[in-house]
Amino acid sequence: MNLFTKRNLIFALAISAIALALTLSGATRNTGASSHREAPLIVADPLADNTDTYAFRSTEAGRNGFVTLVANWIPFEEPSGGPHFYKFDDTVLYEIKVDNTGDGIEDVTYQFRFTTTVKNPDTILGMAAPNQALAGTGGIEPLITSLDDPDYNEPQTYSVTRIDKNTNKNGVVIASGLLTPPNNIGERTTPNYEAALAQPAVYNLGNGGKVFAGQRDEGFYVDIGGVFDTLKLKSIGSTGGVDSTAGFNVNTIAIEVPIESLTRTGAVPSGPTASDAVVGVWATASRRTTTVIRPGIGRRQAVDPTLSVGPFKQVSRLGEPLVNEVIIPLKLKDTFNASQPSGDSQFASYVVDPQLAVLLHAVFGIAVPAAPRNDLVAIFATGIGVNSVTGPNYTTFLSDGQPHEMMRLNVAIAPSASPSRLGLLGGDVAGFPNGRRVFDDVVDIELRAVAGGTPFTPATNVAPNNTLGDGVANNDVPYLTRFPYLGTPHSGNSTSGAPHQHHTIDALPPLP
């Protein structure tokens, strides 16, 4: 062993010892953060930023007995952002969690772990590179035409683990070695993207379900600029606004499972008001507590120069949409992202008396309901119980008497024959806040709810409270009618069709 190698080894051991001491002493940095850049710490960690979570009864033909769970990460992916395009982080533990007892503690967990392989570290390109056997022969078109194409230079595989009461704490691996598709790089590199690459990446699970992980269109449509410019919206109706997320992509994890695999009893509920009909859903991302930079490793090709050690710490959390953005105050946003639904009593006062309602009153000059806002507590913290407004066959209630923020889905309510983007406010009991479908207009729904423009607060259920919106009522890309439901991601280099556009205004007609 030469002197240089000895020095490297000694230095690496010293760094590891320091890192271990910090871990044991609790002195490591708190890295909690999450969702569409809404918390201070997450802006530095986009690969762990959970942007949206969805849970709904599957609507694809022949899939009536299944529930689809979707979680997105990595906000504002520029489609042409190469040569090192967007991938899941191999060092992040991505999870979708389900509570079926109402205590804010997960009873079913699906874990997703990723591994990236570099086939050719000598190329100047990244995710896609011509096979070396064809280099110099002109045989480089098209580059990636299948998931096992040798030109797919940085393929990423993943495993799926289920943890429940019948497994030990490590769970059972239900799938492994599954491939993610490459990003939609462009027409030469990834031709016929949806049929050749995306749909082959939908895998069947042993329980009859399906799973997918890979890039999708950003399906959350919203005028972000207007909302966060102190509600200076270009329109407060259903049209005339700017879709700030148009033209961007996200990384999606979607899993479809039988209804009975999520319920407390392990059976399909007998009806919407059965005791096992409602489940709570949220997604998280976690990182190891300590990262060590290994000296000299960076000079070796295709080897990660860092080493992650220690237990996982949650850095991202998302159940109901926009809660951390518009309900939780700045001082607690990182705390919320590092916490569990079981401890949400610490945030209850911000739901009972939300600051957003005060802003709506000040900006639009409208009367809003006075605190305590028990209507919002029902939507966000306990679920909606059976009541005279929604009738005897509707409930999303799931709580042990304490507030737990999570998305609640009544798995016994069938998909709607006449879906409305406004969900329950549009007379569609299968939509938000009963779970969340990919097309549900959660911005308009939540603006109206916070303003008191719903039947739960009749005194303020008048215009403009009950007609508020951000002027964006549809996505810029059509949703799929099949799993994984989110649309085809934008191409990084499209010449045959319209190029991707950011800030599209009324790209498609409003959804019903």
C-alpha cells in the first residue's frame, strides 16, 4: 500500500468516525422538507420533494376492484434538462403509506428503492448514448427503442416492498429488478415514447395489481404565480388564468392494488358507511442521517463518491394537497414534513383558524366564516362524518378522536359515471375530498372551502365565495384513461408537434 493510499484510508476512517459520533450524539443536521418547494429546506433537495399524492378507485375498464395510489416527486422538471436527465435518487427511500384504523400510524406501507447502472462511463452523453459497437458506423438512429436497448445508458431498476401486520418490520419484497423508462428526451433518442417505453414499464404484480415508476407529465394545474403573488390572480373564475406548471414533467411512482389489500378487515367493505370503508393515504421520502464523502473515489469512473449511512430520517411528507403551502406557517413547514400524522395535534390551531381565510377576506373583500373552522377540520384532519349535507351514504371519516392530516379515501364508493373536476362540490362523491383523482381541481375546491363557499357553511355559500378559482380548469396534456393515468411527459425536443410550453393559458377546455 503506497503512502497516498494509506493517507486516503486514514482520512476516510477519520471522517467515518466523526460522522458516527455526530449520529450518536444527535448532532446531525435536521433535513426535513417537502412538496413543490413550499418548505425552506426542500429547495436544496428536489429529488426527495414529494409534489403530489393521489388515491382513487381505478377507473380503467375491468379494474373496478382496485385502488390506484400515485405519488410524484421532483418539481418543475424541464423536459430538455440534459444531458443528465431526471432520475429517482438511489439513496432516498420512497414510501406510500396507508392508515386503516384512524390513529395516524401506517398499517400498510409500500417502499420503493432504486438502483442506477451506468453502462458506458466513457460517453460524453448521459442517460442515452450510442452503443459502442455502432459508434462511427452511422448506426445511431433511433437510440432507445425498448427498455432493454443497449443504448439506454443509465437504466434504473427498483424494488417494491410491502410492510403490514403480517410481515416483520422489513416487510416482504413483492417485486424487484423492475425498469424505469428513460426520460422523454426527444424524437431521435426516445421515439414512440408512450408505446415503446412507458407502457412496457407498467408491470403486473402477483396480486393482480400493477406498478409503474418513471417520468410523467405534471398533472397538477395551477396559477402558482398568481397564488403566491399575494393572490393576485389573473382570473378568479374557471378560465383566463395561467397554468404555471404547464410544460413541465415529474417523476411518478404509481401502484394499483386490490381494495381488500388496504382495508382493516382485509375484505371489500359491505358499503360506504361500513367501519372498514375509509383508508388514509400519504407519501414520504426519507434519507440516511449521515453522508460521508469518500476521498479519491470521485476520480473513479461511474462510482458514487458519497456513502450514506445511519437510520433513515423522513424529509418529505404529503397527504392532502396544499396543506403545507397554505395552512402551515413558515416556522413549522420543515417540522410538518418531518412529522407523522399521529402527531398532528401540534398543527390543529392553524386549521381551526387558517391565515389564508384572512388573506381571502383582505384581497377580495369577502366575508369568511369565523373561527373555529370545524368544516375545515373535517376535510383535513378527521374526515367528513355522515351528515345532513352529504347524506346518509357518504363519509370519509377516519379518526381516533385526534387530528391526523392524510388523504382519506372511501374505497366502497364506486367511480363516478359523470365525473366533475370539482369533486364533492360538483356533486361527484367519488372525487376530492374523497381521495384525489389526477384531474380533480384541488386549487378551486380548496379556495372555495377556505372561503366558506360550500354547503357546510351556508351563510357564506354565496358568490364569489362559492365560485372562486385560479382561472385554470384543466391540464395542458390529456390524462390517460388507463394506469398510471398521468399523461405522457413532454418531449425535450419535439419537432413534429407543438413544442412544450410553459405558462399555457386555457390550453384545453375546462373539465366538467
